Amino acid sequence: MTRVFLSIPVQGKRLPSGVYDAMIRGARAGGLRVVNAEVNEPPTLAELARLSPHVVYSHNRALLETASFMVAEVSQPSLGVGYEIAIAEMLGIPILALADSSLLPQASLMIRGLSYRHFHLVSYAHPDEISGIIQAFVGQGSPIAASVRAEVDDAAVVSHFDHLAEVYDESTEWRRNEEVLHWLSSRLEGRARCLDLGAGTGLVGAQIRRHGTKVVGLDRSGEMLRLAASRLDWAVRGDATSLPFAAMQFDGVAVRSVLHYLDDLECIREVKRILRADGVLVCAQATAPDTGAAAWWEFLKRRTQPLRRRFYTTATLLQRFKSGGFYIVESTIIRIERRETWEGVLRYCPPTESDGIRAMIREAPAAVVNANRLRIDAEGMTYEQHWTLLLAAPVSSA
């Protein structure tokens, strides 16, 4: 089911609740799953005072990243709504903006003038029209239906890694990084049976096995698993969002550079299901040092790595695990220097966009240059990639 994020004012001036009720009804009638229906029941000022703004941001950003479609009400000026629209544009999410026709002249000029090709601004004379407008736009052959962001084709991801398998281990600096491998394996020392999730060629699992642990490797790529089989106790082909294991089968799970290719929250919940109550999860994931750098990297990666679904900051990564039923025991950030040639950077980018991508990198904001120690030359770029390493344990359901 297509997931929709509703963008409406929370603390700012709100329209009658019937407007927002109509948006929810229309989305559901159009076959959409509303990921944040609670937005129509805003917290009281006292409740807001108890919430950390960082928690609110992380929660909303995480929900927005799971959506395939946004419906925004823009009649009343709202900094939050405007910011969410900007994030949706950056993520490539289609946006249907609704405005009361009597209030349209006072709507933001930036919103009314937005030239993003998947943005559609529609006015309504009465809230009763809203449900029909939404249904029409998500219906067969409509402008929005044609541009709703499709989920990444899983078959394309599998094909990508099948072709990469033979050169995978040496294809980039972080694959064999000893600091990452040691950190992950040392947190699982003493565990009897562990799962290397998204095992690839089995580099992480092989390190875990050095401590006497039995390791099952799971991946969707048959070619990757063919190479991993000699390094692990068992190699299983399967889906990380629907694990082929009974509940509470593992003492530990390792996840390295996997979550950005799939429905991360479904994967995390599946990991919790197959972990024993005293089990732990370890994760290593490339992240951005802050939200500003994340926005720049995400914009770049969506054009140069089209199979990638999302980009994380440390905060949004930790929030995803908390949303999936884990609490964070330990986390740390390390830096890994990477070198990428222009050929490597642009290998998945349409030729017509290559000059623009080069220019974007050369004109990177100072904050990105400084945070990642980005250096550019005639052959390509060198930078420090931030990695978040975390140890998490499942929250008891009792």
C-alpha cells in the first residue's frame, strides 16, 4: 500500500479540524496508508513542553522518509509545513498541496512558485471537496499517480550485487576496515549463534566466527552468498524484511551497510522478532555528521546511487532503531577516508547530468567540505566518510 505523509500546522495557526479530517478520509479512500494520522490531534502546549524538539524532528523526518507521497495543506503560513515540503522535494517525493481558494492569495509565494515537477497545487472552495481531489490525483492516469515514487526494484538491487560479487571485497575502503570489523565482532563475543544480515561475501560473519560463534549469513544475492559460504557456517538466501527464521533463534545480529537498500523499519522489527530476549544487535552504517550535510549528501546520492532509498544522520539512525523496538546500549562514530574517481562517482548517473553533478561537488558548501574534509582534484574526490557504530538491545514487550 502506498504510504502518504500529511503535512499540516501543529503549533501554528490551524484551519477547522474538518479540513484535516477530510484529508485523512480522502487519502484512505484513495488507497493510501497515512503514516502520521495523529497529526490531526496535536499535543497541548503542556505536552509539547515535555517533548524534545530533536525527538519531534527525528520522528517526523523518519516518517517522511518512509512515505511515497505527501499531501500538504498550505492555506496558512507554517514554517513546519514549508520545511517538510522542502524535505519532500529533496527526497523526490510527489507533493499534492491543497489551499482554501479564499486564502490562496496569502499562501507562501515560495510554495506557490515552486517549480518542482512533482508538485501540484490545487485549491478547494469547501472542505467537502478535499476527499474527491485527493482520490482524483491518486487515481488511474492522474498526474500524481504517474509520479508517485516507486519503491526501489528489489530485483535491481539483487542484480547489482550479483555483478559486484567478484570485486566486492576490494571495491571500496570500508569493506575490509579493521576498526569496523573488530568493533562489530567484539560486541558479539561469547554469543552462541549469530546472524550476519545482508552478509554479502561474509566479511563480517567471518570476523564474528573467530570468537567461536556459529554464524548464519543471509543475503538476497546468490552470487554474494556463493562467495560467503566458505566463510560462514550457513549461507541462506532470503529477504531481510521477512526473515525465514522462527522467533527468538539468535543471540546476536550484525547489520552493516544494509538498511538504506530496504524498508529499514520492517527489517529492524524482524530482527527484534528473531532475537532472544537477552540478544543484541550491532550495526555499522554510513551517516552524515549533521542534518545540513545529510541534505547535501542525500541530494547527491539520489542522483549517483539510484538504488539507495535513504541517507541517515546518526540521530535519525538511532531513532529508527528506537522506533523498531530497541534501546541503544552504545554508539560511536568513526571516520574512514574514501577515494572516488569521477568515473566511479558518475557510473550510475545519466550522462546528461554528469556535468551538473561535477559542478555540485566542486561547489559543495563549506560546512560539507569541512565536516567531511572533502578534497577535489582532476581525477575525483577524497573525503572522510562518517560511520555510526551502535549496539542495541530489544525493549521487553512484557
